[in-house]
Amino acid sequence: MARLNPWRWVVLSVAALYFLVPLAASVIFTVDVPGQGVTFDAYTQIVSTEGFVSSLLLSLELAGATIAVVLLLMVPAMVALRLGAPRLRPVVEVVCSLPLVVPPIAFVAGISTVLKWGPEHLSRTPLFQTFVALQNPDFPFVLVLAYVVMALPFVHRALDTGLRAIDVPTLVEAARSCGASWPQALVRAVLPNLRGALLNSAFLTLALVLGEFTVAQLLGFRPFAVWIYSVAGSQAQLSVAVSVLSLFVTWALLLALAGVGGRNRTAASPG
């Protein structure tokens, strides 16, 4: 095993260069202004730039709604598979992996077709207002539905890993024998043991929503990623600064998540 250590360092060094060199070049581009030297004006102007706050808040709202919907959908389904239908696990895994196979451009083309078909054929029914509400620019719930589908592979894998680490039937049976109902058994016995998996699912979904561009752009909405792209045409330095800042914020959230997960494991370990 000792002979592999130098190769490990080589692989880690190459990976570090692969990620850090473009990041360093981006940071230099944002702070080095020809004729002015080093300046941080690109970062100080971010908050005051038109559209920054509204687009960021929209993306955070979409992320919160997506996390809530996908967890409410997947957690009971995954627990039910563990308890009563283990033979369906391969089927659910294949279904949840489909978003990785379908290209985003094809996915959004299907959504656009449905959104155009609805008002044309349902204009005289109550469902017409539903299609209008789904495309409300202030909060386009159609993006939440799209992001839920796109987040399924990551949430499924995170929850499946967490469920494999605990004995779900024993926990539920113990809670039920103490008089708990099925929802109480899920909330009080299973979910506390899935805290790490739930945090992983939430973080992966948040990162997906904040960075997703194709679906939002083609549907005509303007969340954070689309705003960065629109700013790049007129203020390239500012757009790169926002991208670098968002990357650092994502890393900070990842480190915080790792810290929370580490404290949970330490608290759960005996002695």
C-alpha cells in the first residue's frame, strides 16, 4: 500500500491543478483591471447591480420549494420500498435515473409543448387558470416541477445510502409497538436517523437549482443563473465575480454540511 502513496499525491495534485488554475484565473480577471491595478470594485458592485437581489431571491425560493416537494415525494416512497416492496427498488431506481439520460433541451421542449397545448385546448375550463398560475413570472412553479424531476437521481441516491445504514423495519416496528401511528413512526423514528441523508439531498438540490440555466432560459424566466448570463454580455468582469462568489458560497455550504454530519456521527457513536 505504501507504494501507492506517491501516485495518490500525483492524482490529487493533478486534480487540484485542474480545479484551482481556472478558479485562480477567474479571480485574477475580476480584481486585475488594466491601468488601475488590483481593485475589488467588481465585488463591491454586485449587490447594487440591477436584478441581482431579485434573481437570487427567486432562485432561493425555487430551491426551497423544490427541496420541500422532492423530499415530501421521495422520503415516504423510499421508506415504503424498504418496508413493503423491496422488489420494486430496481424499478424506482431506473425511473429516478431517467433525468440523467434525457437531455435538458429535450426535457424543456416537452415542457414547452405541454404549456402551449394547455391554454389552446383548455381555455374554457377551470384548468386554464392552473396553466397560467404555473407560469407566473413572480414565482414560476413550473420550474419547481422541472427541478424536482431533475433532482430525483441525486435525492434518490442520497436517501438510499442513508436508508441502507439503518434498520428501517425494526425502527418502525418499535415505534408502532409503542403506540405511534405510521406518520409518527416516520417522523420520530426514521427521520432523525436520516438527518445526514436529508442534508445531502437538500444541498445537492440547492446546488442544482442555483446553477440550472437551460430550462429557465428556454422557458423565459430569469433566476440567478440566467441573470449571470445576461450580465455577462455587458459586464463580463462583474458576471465572473458573481460566479466566483457563488462558487465560494457553495463550498462554504458544503463544508458546513460536512461539519454538521460529522457532529451527528460523533454524537451518535457510543462512548
